Amino acid sequence: MVFNLLHVAVREALKERGIEEPTEPQAKAIPEILEGNNVLIIAPTGSGKTEAAMLPILSKMLEQGTENAGIYVLYITPLRALNRDLLDRIRWWGERLGFRVDVRHGDTDKADRQRQSKTPPHILITTPEMLQAVMTGRRLLGHLKEVRWVVVDEVHELAEDKRGVQLSLALERLRYHVGRDFQIVGLSATVGSPVEVAKFLMGVGRPFKIVMVNVVRNMQLDVVRPWPSEEDVKLAESSGLFPDVVARLRLIKKLVEENRSTLIFVNTRSMAELLGFRLSYLFPDLPVAVHHSSLSKMVRVSVEERLKKGDLKAVVATSSLELGIDIGHIDLVIQYISPHQVTRLLQRVGRSGHRLTAVPKGVIIGEDINDVMEAAVVVKLAKNGFIEPTQIPYKPYDVLVNQIVAFLLLKPRWRLEELYEIIKRAYPYRDLTIEELRRVVKFMQDLYPRLATYFEDSDTVARPRGRGFYRYFYETLSMIPDERQYAVINSKTGELVGALDESFIAEYGNPGVKFIFRGRPWLITEVDDRSIKVVEVSDPSGAIPSWIGEEIPVPYEVAQEVGRLRRRVREGATPEDIAREYHVNEETAKHIVEEVKKHEGPLPDDKTVVVEQFRENVVIVHAAFGTLVNRTLGKLLGELLIRLLEKPVGVHQDPYGIIIQTSEALAAELVTEQLEKLAWMEVREIAELIKTALVKSGSFKRRLLHVAKRMGAVDKEADVYSVSMSKLVEAFSGTPVFDEALREALERDLDLSHTVEVLQRIKAREVKILYSPQPTYLGEVLYEKLSHRLEIIPPERLRRLVLDSTKARLLNYTMLGVCLECGWYGLVRVGEVYELRCPKCGGENIGVVRVVRSDNLEREVRRNYEEVKKTAEILRRYGWLGLYVLASRLPLEAVQEVLAQLDGADINAVTERIQELEKEYLKQRLLD
């Protein structure tokens, strides 16, 4: 048995842990790691990957010895939340085997940092960003000389991201510092391009082994589309929801009640909030909570713990719970609406069935016919072993600037050739030329403050003088852009309507634009650097949804297979055929066949584009090419039509169609002509046309701003309105900033290569363009989906929904309770508190810490002791109502004001007052 290869002390610890048999990844990976090979382990979540990596490393540490003070193992993980679980697990092994284990992230306090500098842990768990900072500390750099092993967790999360590129260069810098190679072990759950990802992780020219365990295993996957019963219709009337929505919510309730613990995944934060609220609203006794990255750490930790303990039966989550955070055993994963991608489905359903004998179970609940067909396709592709290819960013210049500064911190002067040789070993920069590096270095010299000094005669680069150089580095440890929020203010009343993200403002934040926000249509009247002024309008036509940019894109391959599924039905496939081929139940297969048969006229499929005259001024181009190709085609068609008509043209797209809208009549024949024209263009012309369209867009300007910030070319605090975006485009044209922003936009927002492929297929008549003179069923489905995203809510219903939503938020809020008599402390959730007594001593002198910022609760109590004393006075005086108001976002003086005014009032009146004051305080904060 493979465990026999390990050191005797590790084998003893395994017995103590109750682990008798290795899991499949452990059996395959342990011998390879013991041999000293670089290894990428690809296996499902919960299959013991961490132990597969760490047990042979711990065994080698015991055999080789760790006499010198220093860090021997770096364990790098992309999420801070993972650090907490990893620390608990790895520390257990460390304690048993005599090794110190510690964690380092942004919340690590000064005392712990100093302790790590004086007495380094043998194993340090950290994030990619914190590794950058760790490598600048003189003492810690000395300790890192001992590094022998680097473990990188959740590799797939880093491989497609600039954070990963930054890490790949940091590892090359670390190799240079230690003067030798170290062994690398990568852990990943789902990877579409294993060899590419392994090369990315190990660097150019280093050998590696890949250990793969079948990710699909024996997954049970199903796609369902519930129909509303009479009861659902009645409940819909009383609740103000659509009957279809109520049917889906009731099915979720049924599935949750049939299982011990369930994860419900959605694709956007806004959908998580909406679904969580609707479930709590319709079924108040169902123990369910929401988890996503925008919630405070305190709330996320509380939700994770409550799910683990069984206090919650279900959690509605975004990708924030896709990764290996320890949340205990999950019986079922529900995916609400198609996951859009095979990778997402496997990652999410892989969270269930964590016992090795248990089977992961997933149910996808579909919405409209396109959604149901897409879900069926994703299941088929998963069962057939298809996973979307991994797209690693290609030699990004902004990360290069950031890391050249890091190299200059390590050593103040470099020959460019020497620096080039090291950088080129990082896989994303394998094709970098020395001329490109020289151009970037010269650009860094021209910045103010300078980020490098270049000496042409000796072809060397040196660290510049001045604090600006150091400030830049510490301000750009992270490659994740800082997104500002903008206050949305009713210009007639001065009231705060809410806040919008920078991404929406950059794309649509212009006077005259109409958009839907909080269920109402608004018109932008004025924009400044802190807020947008709006007026409410009655006509929602032409409006856009406020959360348009957040959706997970549907890949080209998935959309094409949906087109093929339509064609299979048109060619006579029966429900039995569809059920068998797509691994769905017969009821769902029957629904697919019936819905496709409702479509009269030419059918859009994988080989047919249909251009439909939907309204006099609306044309729909049905195209089963996926989100990014349709966005690219939409931009190209929009640009050609704007040039031709010399009028504004509105373009919206989804994975299966492009909706083109003008203020006057628009003929479908004209759109067809432009599509044919595109097909006959040279690739170079298409690239130039898309570049022209892209550079005008708000999304490109926003990317340009983020790249410029990462390259130190504009101030870190700059946002889309504090700088003139058109001047920014002009100023950076022809520089590495512009080139990088354009490359990032083309890589991330569009899909030019598949678009060119589609146009060439049209030219070769492999893809036909057909015309429909009147609206079709699938056209109605597409347009209806857009209208649903623009769902207008009557004012009375909206007021009730917002009130109930606030109430649900306050009741679900978790604070840190502290007893001032015996010193007890623990997390308390407002809705679960029945009496304000200490669970340890029974005393009533209880206070709270309202916002907890770190894992160390004891430290939080010490830091916030004054707040605990003040809140204890409030709770003594007002009881549970005091706790309810303390859960709000109001400062303490406003909490006291609300309680003084409304002590004894009903909960709705208190909640309404909290809402009013929260809006006032949020407005002030956004404008300050």
C-alpha cells in the first residue's frame, strides 16, 4: 500500500486520524511526489488532494531534517477563506510531526508578523498577493532561502487570471533568490487544458507529471423545468411573483427538505440575493442563508459554520463556495438556471457527496427553453468528458511592470539580458522578446514617479530613487482591480436610490440613458465624479438592466451544441432519443421537443443563422455561437449600421441571439446585408473594425483605466469620472498601456478567433443565413428574457419587497456577542436570539461587536471593548429590539435615535425608519 512508502511517524499520524486507505489521488500522487517530481493533481473536491500533496512532503521533511531556521514549504492558496480551513488541517499534521505551521495574509497583525520574522514557521500558508509582500521583508527573505517545496492550491482559479501570471513571475524570482529549483505540487478540481496548466505552474522547460482522477466520477445529474400548479398560481397572486418563479421556488423547498444539507448555486450576486430573499419570504421556516464575495467576512464565516453544524439546511451561493472551503458534508447541489459552462457544473456538483463512497448529486433547475436545452447540453458534454479549454493570459504588460519593480526590490540593478532570461522562464512570457521588455522598461522610466531607470549604454535597469517607487509596489500587490461605487440620486427629491458599480457607469453612465434599477425605470440626467443624478420615468422601453455585465459567459462549444440539439429535434428525434443522448429525464426531453416544435419558420441551429423582423424597429439575429462571439458580432454589426444609418443603434446580445434596435424603422434585410458584408471581409479588416468599435466602448475605457493603474501610469484613486476617458485613450495610444488594455479586452470580453471562424463558415456556405419576415417563437423567448431582466415592479409591491428584504437581512445578521461578567464571547445571529443572556453564566450584561474583521475573535473583543460596553447599555435598555437595530448599517448615535423614537413600535415601522436613515448615511459616505 502507498502509505507504507511514508515515514513511520506519518503512518502513525494516519492511524490516529483514522485514515486506513488512500484515496485515488493519494495513491497516484504520493509515489510521484516522493520521487521528487513536479506534480499537478487534478481530482474532485473532497478527494483528499491536500493530504495527497502534504503527506509525502512531510515525510521528506522528516527524512531530510529541518535543522536550519527557515520556511521549508510555501502553501499558496487564492482565497483567504481557504487559509482558515487549511491552517486547521495542516496544523494538525504539523503538531503531530513536530513542524510549525502558520498563515500570513492581509489581516495578520503586527505581533504575528514579528513572531514569524523571528521564529519562522516550517510551513507558511499564504495568498499570491501576500507572497509579494513577504518577499520584500529582509528577515523573511532570509528564511525563504530554505524553501524546498511550493504547493499551489486551486490552480484553475489562478491559471486564467492575472493573479496567476503575477504568481508565476514571483516563483521565478524566488528561484533566483534561493539559487536552485524547488519541487512544485499543484492542486486543482477541474481543468480543461491539463498540460497547459501544468506548464503555467512549473514554468518553461521543467519536467512534470499529471495525476488525473475522473472528475465526473459517477455524478448523478438531472435537468428539471417545473410547471406551476394551481397552488403556485394562487401563491403567485398573493406574493406578486410570477407563477413560473413560484413553481421553481417550491421545487427548491421540496429538494432542500428531502436532503440534510444543500448548496444552491446561482450565477450572479444579484441573483443570490434575490433567490435567498424570495425563499425566506415565501417559506420563512426554511433555514436558508446567502453567501457571496460582496458580503462581509463575518457573515460568510458565520454562514459556513452554521451550515457545517447543521443549523442551516441550505445556502444560496455564487462561485464563492465553489472552492474547497470546509462546509461539512453536502448531500445535494442545486444549480438554479443553467451553469453555462461544464467547468462550473463539475466544480459545483463536486461539492456534494464528499464521503468517498457517496455519489455527487446535482439538479439543474431550468428557466426558459434555451436555458433548459443549454443545461442538457452542459450535462451531455460533462458526461462525454469535455471541459472548456483554459485560457492563460498571454504576456500581459501590466503584470510585467509590477514584477520588474519587484525584481528591482530584490536587487537594485540588473543587466536587461539577465532579467529577460529569468522572466522568459515564466510560461505566460515564453514568447516575450527582449525588444518588448526594453520598451516596457523605457515606459517605466518615463512615468512620474519613475518606476525604473534605464541605462542605454550598458543596457541595464536600476531601482529609481524616491518614495513613489515603493508606494507603487505596495499599492499594487493585487492584480484585482478596485471597483468604485457611485451614488444614484433622485435629482427631484435628492433621495439616494442606491449605488451602482463602476463597470455599469463606464459602459452606460451618460445623460439620456434609461435603465432599470431596483425594479423601476430611471433616466440619467447628470453625471459627476461621485454620483449619477436620475429621474424616474414611466416608459421602460429601450431601458437596460443595471447588472448586465456580471453573467458567466456561455462558451462557443456549448451554444453550438444547443444549436445541434434544435436541429436533432427538427430532424425528428423523439423525447426518448433526446433523453438517452443528453442524459436527462424523459419529462425534460419531452419539454425540449414540444418547445422546439412550437417554433414555426426557419429554425436557428448550429449551421443556420436566422435574421428575424421582430418589430418595425427591432431585428433579432438568431445565432447559436455563445456569449463572447455574439458580443463580438453585435459590436461589428452595430459599428457597420451606425456608419450606414448615421444614427444611434442599440445592440443587446445573449448566447443565442443579437437584438438590434433603432429609434426608427430597421429592415431585417439591411442587417442580413451587413452580416454578408462581414463574411466577405479580410481578417485584417475585421480586426480593425472591432478595434474601432471597442475603443469607443465604455468597457474598453474602464479596462484601460485599470491597466493604467496597475502600470503606475495613473493614480490608484482615479476612477471613470475623475479622469477624462477620451483623453486617457488619446494619451496612452501607442503605449504599452493601450496595447495591454486592447489585448485584455479582446481576450476577456470578446472572442475574435471563433467570430472569424463563424464568418468564414458563412462565406463558405457551411452556415446559412435565412430570413423570417415575422416574429417567431424563439424570438419571443429571447425578447422575453431581456424583458424579464427589466422586470418592472409596481410601487406598492416594490415597497413591500424592499421592506421584507431589509427585515430578512437584519434577522440574518451575525454579530460577536460578549459577556461583560464572565468574559464569554461567541457569534450570535439576530433571528436566533430568544433571550439576551450569557449561555455560560446566565448574566444579562451582554454587548456586541457589530463588524468583525478577522478570524481571531479574542483579539476582536480586545480591540472593540469600548463598543461592547456601549452596546451593552443599549441592550440592557431596549432588549431584543436593540439587537435588531444594531444589526443595521447605522452608526451608534443613529441606532440610539431610532430606539428612542420607536421603542414599542411594530417591527415594520422600525425597519422603515432604518431604511430611511441607512439611505441618508450611505449617500453621505458615497459622496464624501
